[in-house]
Amino acid sequence: MPNALLATKGLTIAADDVPLLHDIDLTIESGTTHVLMGPNGAGKSTLGHALMGDPEYTATAGSIVFDGQDITEFSPDKRSTAGLFMSFQAPVEVPGVPLFTFLRAIVAQRPDLKLRGPKLKKRILEIMAQLDMDPSYLDRELNVGFSGGEKKKVEMLQLLLLQPKLAILDETDSGLDVDALDTVSRAIRIYQDEMQGTLLMITHNTRILEHLDVDQVHVLVRGRLVDAGCASLINEINDHGFERYVGQAGSGAASVAAAKAKAEAKAAAVKQETHFDVAAAIENMEAALEAADEQAGE
């Protein structure tokens, strides 16, 4: 398809040798809005993380082509530089790193944006004004002590600052009150209208979809894409749930779902035991900033 921005073909994903996603064929055209729906535990977030190159997940078959380039083996940073972006259900807190330092570091990886010094600060403040964010946030440690709504605003700030070609938004509306939902929806509309952005919305809650023009809906059940359709499919799912898709996920679906739950429980346990390396994060950011300054001749 000539306008395909993202195309997966036969993509199969595993974690710790346990298959989680099976034979995923997904095509997203530039400038469109796609929605990925499914019951809890279906593998929606797994697909998002796999598309972003999360090392926890391995592509055991198939391919991911983005903007005409095979990125199946790309690391997350290379995928980000190529124009992929993902917002998370639960953004991580990074003690010791001010929000402005973080934003400056990620923009340093995108010289094509031509944002540096006063120009960068001005652009950040413009976006913060659009999102009703207090500029004092820039001096606060990244996400530390932030409410759920504030963390999601920071994610939207990154979205509008980086202007990715494709944004994967994973449960962006999760836990938001009415005001925060309005702000997030506003940011998404700005991304679509002013930046001609392309969206993959991962959700099982349709509140935020009421604010968007949806081009196509995909249904994921037990690690398999089992249906696709236009926006009217959202209303069908709202009315009837996912019951009619039970049993369509292929033979052995129950055992696969059990294996998926086991692998995810193991991954969650590992994450709980893992201490976030703040020193390494700061060192990586400082290295990125030094490289950007050297490149600019500062």
C-alpha cells in the first residue's frame, strides 16, 4: 500500500520463549487514526511495546516495516529517531533529572527539529501554554510526585515537542479526570491537525474516542487480530462487549492465554525487583547533551 506508514506482516512476538502475539498483520496509513481494542490481557500493550522495540519482547517471525524501512531489528532509540513514539499507561519517575533537562536530552537526539537554546525553551513554553501546564514543572524532577493527570500531560508535551510520524498511545485516558481528559484530547487533536500525525490508540475504554475521528478499529483477542472495521465497530463493542470473539483466537487459545499470563507475571516480578538506575539515566542524558553541544559548536 503506497501510503502505508507502518506495516507488520506475520509478526509473532514472544517473551521468555512464551508466544504472546501470533501472525499479526497490521497496516496503518499516514495521517490516519487506528484504534486497537480487546479485553484485558489480550496483548494490546504487548503489541505496542513490541512495535517500539522493548527488549523484553522478541520477534520470532514476521517483520515490521516503518516508513519504507524494515525496523524489525532496530533498537528502541533508533525506532524513536525514525519517528515512532509511545506514551505509557504508567510513566516512570526519574529522581534527580529535571523535566527541562530530560526534554533537552530527547530533543538533542532529533537534530532535524532544529530546536536549541532559547528556541527550544520558547517552543516548550508554547506547548505548555496549550496544555495548561505551569512552567514551574520544568524545574521539577521528571514525574516525581506528579499526579496521574500531570504525568499524562508530560507525555503529551513530549508528543507535541518531538512531532513523531506515528504515535502509539497506550491507555492514555486511564485514570484521568474530566479536565485531564480534555487536555489530553486537545493535545491529540493538535498533533493530528497541525502536525498531520498518525495514531494507534490502544484502549478498552471508549471515552477518549468520542473526541477523535477514527478511521479503523482492530480487535485483538488472545494474542490474535480477530476483526477490523470502521468506527461503527466501537459502538458494537460498547453494546455487546467481546463475547462474540470468544473462540475465534485459534486452537489452543486458552493454553496460550495462560502462558501469556504466566510470562507477564514473571516480567512484572522482575520489574518490581529491579532498581531504577538514576545515575545511569543522568549519565546518558548528559552524554546526549554534550554530543549535541559539540555538534552545534557550543
